[in-house]
Amino acid sequence: MLPLRFGAPPAGGYRILCLGAHSDDIEIGCSGTILRLLEEEKVAEVTWVVLSGGADRAREARRGARRVLGRFPGARVVQREFRDGFFPYDAVPVKEFFEELKRSVEPDVIFTHYRKDAHQDHRYVAELTHSTFRRHLVLEYEVMKTDGDLGNPQVYVPLGARTVRKKVDILMDCFGSQRSHTWFSEDAFRGLMRLRGIEGLSASGHAEAFHARRIVL
Ligand SMILES: [Zn+2]
């Protein structure tokens, strides 16, 4: 399989935008890929946006982002407190935030939720991503849950053992508030990455996977 890479970065490096409805979504869905990009590519900027969270979950979100982004100088973490579970019903302020965001970033690649995700907040974030950033490369990540809404992704990013371990460590260390969910476990995170690694022909055995509405070669 001939692997693809992003086109040449603009001067300075790639500008990456990560969007997550809740404190742990970005880490679950795409932190392995972000770790790889930071390590292997020229990256100028990562804007990391978490759209909900009271005091505790906001703290978790900042901690998780710090662990993934490390000392990367182009990191910008944005935290908002839209009401968890109510994004489509409190739609206007969330939409206004996306309009504000559009004026402050010009991303080369965007990581966001899957547009067919069963969680209403995730789905609304995906919808706003596509309606706000219409001429961009958008990769939609997966968040497993009891709804059984994982689809058939098309884009696979192989992850080495060290990156898989770091991602799982960050998730287990930073998000104590989520431990009560049956799916929030080390074996579940590893299991999904292993499955995607098989599908994605990953030599290391693990991968993250994404849905893409449009990819231009
Ligand atoms: Zn979420």
C-alpha cells in the first residue's frame, strides 16, 4: 500500500486545529496522530479547542492538552463552557463561537468529531466544522461509546508502540471523571487502535482511524 502524506507545509509549518466537544474527546480520537505530527513533521501551530467543561473537567482538559502538546511553542489551548449534552439546543452561542474561531485561525488540517456520531454534541461540532471550514482538509475522529456508532473509517494513521503507550497513559492519568464509563478503559482504547491497525495494515499493529468527506490528491 502506497502511503499518502500531507502536501508541503506552508512557510513555518502546518497549522493544525483540533476540536472536541468534551475534555477527553481529542485525546481519545486523535492524540496519537497529533503526537506523531509533532514528532515527525514541521508544525507551526496547534489550536486545541475544548467546548465544554465545568471547573473539574476544564482542569482535566488543560492537563490532557499539556501532556499531548508538551513544550511545543505553537500550542494554543481554548476552553469554552457550553452546556454538556445541549449543544444543538443551545445552538446559537456555539455557532457564534465557530464564527469567532474562523476569524482567528487558518488551519491546514482540522481534526473534529465524526458527522454520524451518536452523541448530539459531537454531531453538532462535526456539522459546524464543515459549515465553518468549507475549503479545508477535515479528518473526523472516533469516540467509542455504548451506542455502537463506530462506522467504517477510510483514513488510517499507524502508531508505534511508544505512541500508543503515551496516548493510553495520558488518557488514564488525566481523566479521572470519566472512569465510571464502561468504555473508558485501557484495554478498550488499545483494542480499538489494534483493530484499526489491522484494517489499516499498520506494521506496528496499531493505528488511529478517521472519516474523510473529501480528500484531494
Ligand atoms: Zn465527548
